[in-house]
Amino acid sequence: MLYSIGIAKFSVIKTFLYVLVGVILGMLSGLWQYRYFVWSSIRNELISKFARSKFSGIWMIANPLAQVAIYALILSSVLAAKLPGIEHQYAYAIYLMAGLLAWTLFNDIVLRCLNLFVENGNLMKKMSFPRITLPVVAVGTCSVNNFLLLVSMFAVFALLGHQFSLAMLWLFPLTFLLVVFSVGIGLMLGILNVFIRDVGQVVPIVLQMGFWFTPIVYPLDIVPLRFREILDWNPLLPIVEAYQQVLVYGMSPSIEGLAKVSLVALFFMFCSLYLFRRASSEMVDVL
């Protein structure tokens, strides 16, 4: 009896994996066929955003850098905040920039995916194209913005006399992991927002709370032990800590923490792609 139940469960899981792999391969095939559409959409979106701006991409990085300046001034100078294990006059500002670099990419992708299908409802009705290209275009635009922010932060690091290290090469896999994690959550929320518009109102509030439940403005060491158990439930915590380890301390991140986040990211990504496949046609009718 138990053997039969085990065989049945294995068959269900095997069938699900086959369907999921087929869905992913189908989406990748569609993306490859429409690769020029994706590239031109990303380029046109970036050009249109700054077509009438004299300072172009400066405005994309002005807001997070302004936050760094404000937090660093208040917490470093007024409250005399210090980082354990590092003696640098501008260590806290560097710590802030590292955390904001990770959070900005996560926040931008989730918010873009949240209203992606609602904003492109008319396009989805009038044109026949792979719907998966829409989140890819959004991710591409957010990634370019984050890259410009990274370049500006490196320039600030150089001005502040912060040393660069080979550990910063970890930014490539960390960024990829963060993108997968963000798209998995954002795509799922974007689909739900089509059918339940209240989702679009709740998510920005949750993201604001999530910012303060992530050690970006404050070091994790100052949090009392009884509250750290709550922060441990934040799946973004290991990624932000990895950014800080790489950029601030020049050390390799914790592999164990990243492995757990990778499983969570893959779970959200697979679930969102499966949900996207099932709800794609229904979204057009609702929109």
C-alpha cells in the first residue's frame, strides 16, 4: 500500500517537472524569436525616459545616493553609528550604499512587475507576442538602472578611499540570484494584481516595511537576539548581507545562506512561471 502511494507521488512530481520544463523551454524559445523586440523595447524605454532630460541617467542614481547622504549624516555624525570590524571614517556610508544597491534592484523589479500587465493591457489585447517578453523588458531596464547605480557607487568608493578587492567579483552571481528572486516574487504579484487590484495597493506598503526589516540602515549586530529570530524569516537578508560582506569588508559571502535563498528563489520562479502559463489567456480577458 505504502509502496503504491510512493509510486503515485513520484509519478505526479515527475509529470509536474516535465510540464514545468516544457513551459520554460517554450518561453525561452519565444524569447529567442523575439530577442530583437526585447532589446529594442529596453532601449526605447531608456531613451524615452530621458529624451527631454539634460542630465539623463543622473536622476536614476540621485535618489539612492541622496538617501545614503541623509542616513550617513544623521546616523554616522549625529548618533555616532559605527560598524564592528572596520575602522573607516566613511564606513557607515559605504555600508549603506552596499545595502541600498541590493534593495534598489529588488524593489524596482518587484514594483515594475507588479503593474506590468495592467499597464500593458491594451498591448496584450491588440498584438500577438510572447507575454514573457514583458517582464524580461522590465528586468532589463531595472538592471541597466542598477548597473549605473553600481558604477556611481564605485566612483564614490574611490573618492572616499575605500579599497577594492577581488571579492567584489561575487557581485555577478549575487546580482543574478537577486534578479531571479525578485522576478519570482514580482511576476507572481503582477499576475495576482490583474485579478485582485488591491494587491497593487498593499505591496508598496509591505515593501516599505520590508526595508526596515532588512539590515540596510542598521547593522544586524545591534539587533537584540530575541528580535533576530524575526529577521531570520526575511529571505532577502542573506543576499543583502552578502552584498555588504563583498563591498564593505571585501570578504566572500556565506555559501550556506546563499544556498537557502537560491532554493527559495527557484521555488518562487517556478511557481510564478507555472502560474503565468496558466493565467496568461485569462489575464487578457480580464484586462
